[in-house]
Amino acid sequence: MKPLNTLLKSALLSATLVTTGYSLPVAAQSYPPAVQQLIDRGVSIKGTFDAPGGMIGYVGDMQGRGVAFYLTPDKEHVVVGPMLDEKGNNLTEPKIQELVLGPQNENAWRQLEDADWVRDGDADAPVVIYTFTDPNCPYCHRFRQAAEPWIDTGRVQLRHILVGILKQDSLPKAATIIGTENPSAALAENQQSYSEGGIEVDRQIVSDHAKQIQANNKLMSSLGLSATPSTYYRNSNGNVLKKQGAPRPDELEEIMGSKMP
């Protein structure tokens, strides 16, 4: 049998629940022991709400992921897992987005705007996408190839937050790109010569600009990201969403904000 913590973590990362309203938690609020058990295992409560059958629902955060669970009327049991309507619809996801993921992603967007990034595409392109890119990352390379139709038609600009995490020369390559007179051209050079090893490292540039890449590495870690590419974009409703890893083909149009040119 798996340990309780393992089972709890697995369930919480996908847990959802129907909601009819919510209220934000009060500082120093006490919780029933069943709820406190989850808090002790790493859940940070972000809000409470009314749920069906006299239950009390909770929305929280666990390791950067939105979770939902509910307390039974006797206040002695917590049920973790999805609640669906008669049509199989997930009824809690909007609340998790509103109370946990939305604020997290909006805060991340503001930090990305202020970070050292390299523009890839027309500066006047209406759709802005931030993506953490390691110069040695094959999935970053493929993502850029997939995004090319939108970039070439002026619809999208990728803003690459260059990091150095995958190989020993990742940071030197990233620093070389960001420190050249034309970082956008250097980024394109690395993309075009990726199969031959990418851009040639300039040690003097690396010495002058390594701290910028180290700051980007730290930013990526602070956002709880563990894979490149990790991408932030706004959907059709203006909400900031996050995608870790290379997007699937069926996800590209949503991320790019339009159908493929």
C-alpha cells in the first residue's frame, strides 16, 4: 500500500469540487482536525465555499498546484477528489483558477515583464507569450519550430526568458545570446544551428552577463517550474495560463491565440 502522503499528494493535485460561493480565510483561522491534517501535509488554504449536502468546500495550494476538497457535515471527514455534475462536467475548476492559479499566474506575468528576456518576432505583434528557454533544450527548439507560422505572419512575439539548466554550456550559451549587440539575431542563430551545437560561446560576454542568466534561473525556480519550455500566455478571456513542457499540437492554437496561418 502506498504511504498516506503519497496518496494524498496524488489525489490533491487533481482534486476538484462544485462550488456555490466562497470566502477568503481569516488570518489565524482555526480549522477542524480533518482539514488541519491536510494543512500539516503542505496544503495552504486560499478560500472556503458552500458545497452541496451541507458540506464546506476548501480551495488551496499544494506545491504551486490548485487543489479542492470538502468537509462533511459532521466535520470529522474530508473527501478529496473530483465532483462532477450529471453530465460529467468538472464544476470546480473555474474556482481553482479564480482563487489559486489565476492570482499566481498574474503575479508571475508581472515578474516576467520585468525580467531579462529576448524578443523573437515583431515588436508590434498583438500576442505576447513568455517562455523559459534553455539553448540546449530540444523541446524548446521544437516549440519554436511549431510557433514559426504565427511569428512569421506577425501575429505572435515570443519573449524568451533564457536560462541555463540542462547542460554545462547552457548558461554560457544563454549569456552569450543575451549579451550580444543583437540578442534576437543571436537567438535565431542558435535556433538555426541547433543540430550543429548551437551558438558559439563568447567567454568575455559570458563573464559580463552570466548574472542575468543566473537571475532568470532563480526566477524560474521561484515560480515552481521544473521543465523547459515553460510558457505563460493569455487565453481569449484575458486570463494568464501556464504550460510546462512542449505544448501538444492541439494546444498550440489556444496558446498562440488564433488558428494556424
